[in-house]
Amino acid sequence: MDVSDILAAQAEKHKAIAVEKEIPLDVDAGFLAVTDPNPIEKESYDENVEEYLQSTARDGVQVLLSALFSLPTTSSPDGPLAQLPPPTTTLPRAKPLPKPKPPTKWEKFARAKGIQKTRKDKKEWDEEKQEWVNRWGWKGKNKEEETQWLSEVPANADVDYDPTKKARDERKARVAKNERQHLQNLARAQASGAERKQRKADIDRTLATTRVSTASMGKYDKKLDGEKKLREVKRKFEPTEVSADVEKKNNLALLAKIGNVPAKRSKHEGNDAAINVRKAVRFASKGEGGVALARRAEGKAARGKAGRRK
């Protein structure tokens, strides 16, 4: 009996799933990844790029499947499932590791007092009903006072005293208090880091502004603990003795600011060139001092008209 054909067919079948490489492929079953460290064959790559890429991808997938079928499996309604091992490839992180959250006020207190955190069960034993009931939520133990058919009323209670409403209000107040403390913990955690530095910088800037708002520029103000020394602002005083040209220039600049008088005038302009007719009319309506200025402006306007007639 000749079985050579059967052996050849069996060998051909195993050859289809065998991958022979000079350098073994790196398989990371945890990430379902395969790395091929073999160099690229330039001749095969240049001859047909698509065929070379497909052949390389086929070898990698075949090696990965062979590794998966060698893993231990567990049965499930959908069929056998392979248990992937932990990954061995170290991947770089796009962002740094998150910083640990700062402890809350209760965590600090519990650490100082040595209080251990214990998780309460959702169910609680009720002695009256002789059964396990919910600790909170629908028909919870925390709402037992609201559902009692008999409640004690204080002797000094009002006429419209409602024990059910009081118990409900107290429970809602406790819930609101817990929520408020939760928000305070979140705000305290967010205030750490960059936000805390920014808030400190804003406080320092505001303090510096208030320091220089006094007449002494903060020189005689009381210093706070840890306050930075502010840079002193020196006042600039003009010399008491100046030349006539400088004094004239300063006076003309002052007049220009007060009465909108031009600081520089040409040589051909006389004293009448500094008269503003509109201002003179406004001054005339305010008092006798402006009357002379208004008449002077009217005379200037008349002389201008006579000159144009000539």
C-alpha cells in the first residue's frame, strides 16, 4: 500500500500554517500584537510591493493565531474563550501619570484619629419585621421615621406640628449637607496646583495695588507675615531754579492744558491768535470777566472782515 500521497498532502497542510523566519517573530498575546524584526528583502519588495506586504502580514497573523490556540481556554455560551496573558510590551504614555488626589477633610481627620474605613452593607436587619430591609433608597431604613403610624409630639410643639414633615426636612438637610461638603472637597482639590498658584498671584497683585494707593506709597503700612517687599516708587521733583526758557516752556504747556491755548505760535501771529471765539462767547454768558474777552473776539472778527473787504 502506497501512502506517499497521503503523507505529502499532510505535510503540505502543515506547511501552510508554518512560518519560517531567520529571526523569530516577537508575539505579545496580551496586546494581540506581533513584531517582525527581520530586515526587508529589497528585491522582493521592489518586484511587487503589495504581494510582499500581504505575505508579511499573513505570516504575522498566522504566528499570532498559533499562539492564541496554545493558550488555556474556558467554556462560555458563545464558545471557548482564550485567557490572554498580561502584556509584555511597554507602551509609551501620551500624557503623564495623573497626580494623586489630595485627601479630603474627613480622610485627614480619620487618619489622625486612626479610624478605619468600613463599607456598610446595603441591607440592614429589622428587629420588628424580622427581615432584611434596605438601608437607604426605596423603603429604606433611613425613612423609617417618616412612615411610622405613631410619633411622639413634644409638649411645646406648635398646633400645625407635623412629625413626618420634620423627619423629611431633617433627612433632606443631611443630604444637602453631604452634598455641600462634597462640593467643598472638589473645590479644595481643584484649588491645588496651578489654580492655587494663580490665586496666590492675584492676591499678591491686589495687595500690591492697595499698598501703593496710600499717600506714603505703602511705606508706613503694617507688613503682613510672609509678605514680599514691594519695590519702592521714588517721586521725581523738578529743580527749584530753572532757566527762563524752561520756565516759559512749562507755563505755555500748562496754559495749553487749561485753556487749550497752543503752546507754539509762529512769529507773525500776535496776541490775538490765542483767542478762541467760541470759548469767549461761552465765558460771556457766565460773568463780567468774559464780557471783555467776548468784545475782544468781536473786534478781532471785525478787523478780519475789514481786511478781507480791502
